[in-house]
Amino acid sequence: MKQPARAAHGKPAVKAKGKSRDEINLEARDRKRDKKHRGHASGSRANPAASDSNGARQSAPAKDPRIGSKKPVALIADGKTTAVRPQKSADKPAAPKKVRLTPEEELAKLENDERLDALLDRLENGETLSAEDQGWLDASLDRIDELMEQLGIVMDDGEDEQAEEDMYRLLKGN
């Protein structure tokens, strides 16, 4: 028969029995359950709950739990846009089309122009026109001459003064 082994240097002769597999599994499940419930509840960052019931703390505004700058950031720089794709003709606003007047309509419009009448009256009274007004008047009278040629309206080219008076009468509608 076997004899129990002698204890050397004050150690017990029998080893302490370790934990069984069931005990180890049970402790692991407890650790996992504790670890699973650690941390904040879902949505706690967006909707923080007032955890402190201290009266002095309640008077101060609640601190926002989110970290970082609260300054709004412009998503598009002022006046600067970067074109990621080339612009198509549909993206551009349509330019207003100029209405093309017939020669008769344009001549009638020029004959009824108030500015032209006022400048011609000033010239008849002997006033001197500014360079800008004189240039505009010359351009308008030249355009009237062109339109009259297109329409076949012939003026007597006998005397320059007579031609100017006839044109003036035509413009006045007399």
C-alpha cells in the first residue's frame, strides 16, 4: 500500500482542489453580465438626464455633455463655390431674348421718344447740349435716317436746315 507523501519544508501534503468547470462558467457569466450593463444608456448624449439633484447646481445652466466646439460651421464658403461637374446649358439661367422690332415699330418708338423731343426743343432754343446728350442725339437721328431709308421714306435733300425742320415736324407729328 502506498504511503502518503511527506510534506517538504512545511507544505501541506494534500493539494487544494481547484474550482470546477461549472463554478468557473458561473463566474464568467457574472462578469459578462456586469460588463454588458456598464456605460451610459442609449440616447443619453442627445437627451441627458439630470443626475444631480443638488439645489445649488440646478440654478446654473446645464452643461452640454457633447465635446467640441458649438460654433456653427458654414457649409459653403462665402461667394465661392467649386464646380464638381461642368455646367450644362440647362443649369444656366436663360438670358432674356431681345425682342427684335420691325423698322416701322422702331421708327415709331424713336418718333415718340420724350428725351429726343426734349433735346430737339433745347437745340431750337439755342441751348448747348452736353457731350453725352449730343452723342445720343446724333446716334438717334442717324438711326432714324437709316430706318427711313429702309422703309423708302425720302426727304428733300435741298437744304440742310429745311431737312432738319422737316424731320423735326415729322417727329412732332405735325
